[in-house]
Amino acid sequence: MPPDTSALLLTLPIATPAAVAAGCAATGWRPATAWAGLLSPAAILACAAALATDVPGHGPRSAYGGLLRADALAVWILLGVGAVGALACAAAPAYLAAERADGHADEGSAQRFGALVHLFLAAMALATLTANLGVLWVAVEATTIVTAFLVGHRRTRAGVEAAWKYVVICSAGIALAFLGTVLVYYAARHAGISEAKALDWPTLLAHADRLDQRTVRLGTALALLGFGAKAGLVPLHAWLPDAHSQAPAPVSALMSGVLLAVAFTAVLRYKLIADAALGPHFARSMLLWTALITLALATALLLGQRDYKRLLAYSSMEHMSLIALAAAVGSRLALSALLLHMAGHGLAKGVAFCSSGHILHLTRTTRIGRVRGLLARAPALGGTFGLAVLALLALPPFSLFASELAIARAGFASPLGWATTVALALVLASFAAITARTARMLLGPRPADAAAAPERAGFAVWVPLAGGLAACAALGVTIHPLNELLTAAAQIGGH
């Protein structure tokens, strides 16, 4: 691939969302033109698909002196950003129309929403494609700033409180990640690496044996805690249920579906450097205990949950803990399962959150106990929400079934079989909690105060949701078109 083409493919996923955001800020996001927002995720998907056909066979592509770099891992995550971004942007017009009908949105708020969503996509694309750990930190911090305004989009008291909580906790985490980045830079400079390359992670990986181990150990620990906060892992996880429950449904889909995965990709980058400099045991121990504690906490909170949007948020913590467990195992099978789990979770959670937004507009409540007979009242909406929950419960044919099975296989094939056993027991408890609560919402007769005839979901509502479910099921049936990319991505960090 010519250098000019590489630069174009690495620039468009960042530049196109930024340009669309500028257009939304200038002209608004009216119902007649809101579908133009699909240009942004479409550009990301197209560039990721082009890179996916080239990178596995020809190696990473870079541009701008190595500042942007697309290896197989980055391309895999970029595909997820594009796919879930397309789902969220396609679901947004119907959601905003319902918000306007309910009196919760006007022209100005829709304009801000459109601009901020695409800036959010641009920041995630930059975090995915940059090879510089300093730029990575800036991009992740940018996602915090942009999404803080989106979490408080409705300007309710609960929304503003959730936005402030999100800013405070994530800023604390990002501050820790900044200190970790500074320490890694210090270790690199004292190892003789030039100033221009001291935060270039491929260079750090190549010269990891020259880095001071004590400095790298402390820097890695701080980075894992800081970026782990953005990934929804303990101890800085408390923002996640409030932010996900108060944000607009398409934003919750993006935050849970891809922001958590992008943040965990930063964790993987630091883990690679730590494994090369310190051996695998240090990062493995941190990730293992973080995963088990996060999973135990998420399970306990799921068992007592009464709000369906918060239920989905705690489910995100559960799935991120499984991803962290797979990273701790560290084999190529575990890394392949981890990446497949990221993709399947992003699609399924995107559908679940977008469905929950329409359920809120239909029922006027997020309380599980006040939602009954959803399948009888709105069959298409209840069906998509139910199928999304089944996907999150890792039932076939959805891809989470294959990924969780592979994580279990990899765990039992490693010295972490005991941890895998504990994790599976907690996952079963979470399965029971989610099943019991969503069954109450979906099953039963139509409520007495509901319309006599079933309420039909419009084309703009159910088509994006059906597309997300179809993609998640397709990944569960076959990975063949993406097999080479997945294998190459797993080889980057697997052993």
C-alpha cells in the first residue's frame, strides 16, 4: 500500500467525524438531515475494512512519522468503533424525535448532541490509532470531556449529578494514567531512547529490556488503574452505572459498546510493555485480582438491581471483568477470545441500550417492577430487547457464547484454572439475576393502562437494532472473513 494511501486511511477515521461534528454544530441535526450523521461511522468502517484486508498480510501501516499506526489490534478495535457507531447514529434520529415529542429536547440540544457524538467518535478513533502513549492519554481524556456534556444532555438533576460524578472519578483515573505515562517516559529517557520516541509504544516494546524495572512497575500500575477506571474496572468504577443510566440511549450504547473497549486497549498496550520489561507475572496479577473483584461486585449489584438501565451498566462491568480475566491468562486463545468478546459485547450492548431508550419513552419509567408485558405491548421492541439480553447472556448463536467458551477453555488450560472456576460461578449468578429481571419485563399480559392494540415500532427504530443483532449472530456463526485479522491481533499480545 503506498504511503499516501496509508496516511489517508489512518486520517479519515479521525478527520471525518470531526468534520461532521463541525457541520452539526453549524447547521444542527434536524430530522431531515440527521441520517447524514451515518457518514462518520461509515468512513470509519470503510477505512477499517480496507486496513483489515492489508495489515494481516503486510504488517502495520503508519503515517506522520509513526504518530498514527494501524496494527491488527488497532484495526480490530476500529472496526468495533465503526460498527457500534453506525448502530448508535442510525438509532439516534428516532430517539431524538421521541425526546422532542416528550419535551426533553429542542433544536439547540439536538444540535449539541450531534456535534458531541461525532467528536466522541473522532476521539475514540484517535485513541485507537495513535502509537504515542501521550497522544493516547490526550485522546482518552478528550472522550471524558465530550461525554460529560452528553451524560447531562437532558439537564435533569440526576443527569447533571451523574455528569459531575463521571468527570470527577474519571479525571482522578486519568490523572493516575498521566502519572504512569510520565514515569514510563522517564524510564525511556534514562534508557537512552530519544525524546521523540520516548512515548512511542513500539519503540518502548523493542527496548523494554533497557527500562528501569522499578519505574516501569510503578508506571504500569498507575496506568492500569487509570485506564481501568475508563474501562469500568474497580476501584474507580462508580461512575459507570450513573453515567450509563442517565446518558441518552445512543450515547450509552457508544460508551458501553466501544469506549470501554478503547480504554481497555490502552491497558493492553501498557501490559505488552510491562510483560517485555518485567515478565508476565506483574501485569497478570493486577489484572487477575481486578477482574475477580469487579466481577464479584457486579454480580452482587445485579442481584439487587431494580433499574433496567443500571442493570445493563452493571452487565458491562461483568463483561469487562471477563475481558480482564482473558488478558490475565494471556495466551493466544485467550487474546482471540478477548477480542471476539469485545466485538460481540459492543454490538449486543449497543442494541440493548438503544432498545432501553425506546422502552423508556414507551413506559415513562426505568423501574423494572413497573414494566410488564413488553412483548405483548410492543412486540418488535420487546423482541429486540429480549434478543439483546440473550446475546449478553452468552446464548448461541451469538458471538458471546463462542468467546466466553474460549475464555473458559484458555483459563482451564493455564495455571489460572481456579480463578476461571470462581469467575464461572459468579457469571452463573449474574445470568440468573439478569434472566429473572428481564423476564418480568418481557412476559405477561399487556398492562391495563396500555393501548388495546400492540404498538408498532417504526422502520427507523427496529432496523438499526435488527442489524446489530444480525451482526452479533453472524460473528457467532463464523469468523471467517475476519479470521486472519483476529489471529494477527491476538499474536500481538498472546503467548
